[in-house]
Amino acid sequence: MIPGLRAELLQEYLRINAPRSLFTEDDARELGVDLVSRAELDEMGKTAWIWTAFYQRFPSATALVELSVPVIDRAAGEALVYCGESTGSLAGRGFLILLRNGSAGRVPVFWQELWVS
């Protein structure tokens, strides 16, 4: 799927991200973002159309971004992460991104689109 992606890195990514991962409030503060759990999104969807509820709760939001826990292989100088972005029910996409160490730090060298709507 991704040229040069080692099977071991993908297996470790799947192992770590199989259970639902959670960023902490400290992680969110460090990134300067609002943290929304999957459970909170599910609750929003029960009371109203999810996007109406989402933008009411976060009126300054421009998108909902979902990130996986990155898997880092320091020895190989690689990392693998998922990033999804949505702005509405039929407006979004998700990527699996392979990063490698470069002169400017870890840089994306390949990304595979997994879904688009």
C-alpha cells in the first residue's frame, strides 16, 4: 500500500491503535486544540445532527481532526500515523502517513488516502 512501509512498523501501528486511544487534556493544551472524545461525539449525535451539535459546541472550529497514536521506530528513523479531517457529513478524508527522518526532522514521505467523502 505504501512503498517502503515495513510490515513490522504497520503491525506495531495496528497493535497500538487497535484499542481506542485517547489524548490527554495536557496533550490537547500543548497542541492548542479542544479535545473531543469519541464518546462525546456519539452523545452529540444522539441529541442532534452531529455537525449541528459539533459546531454549536465548538463555534470557532473549522474542522474535526482525528489523529492516531503515532508509532515511532527510532532505529529506522520512521513513524506512522493516521490523520483524518472532516468539516461535514460528506466533507472529509483520512490518510495513513509515513514519516522519515530528514534534515528538517520527521517529514512525510508518503501518504495513502484511506477514505474520502
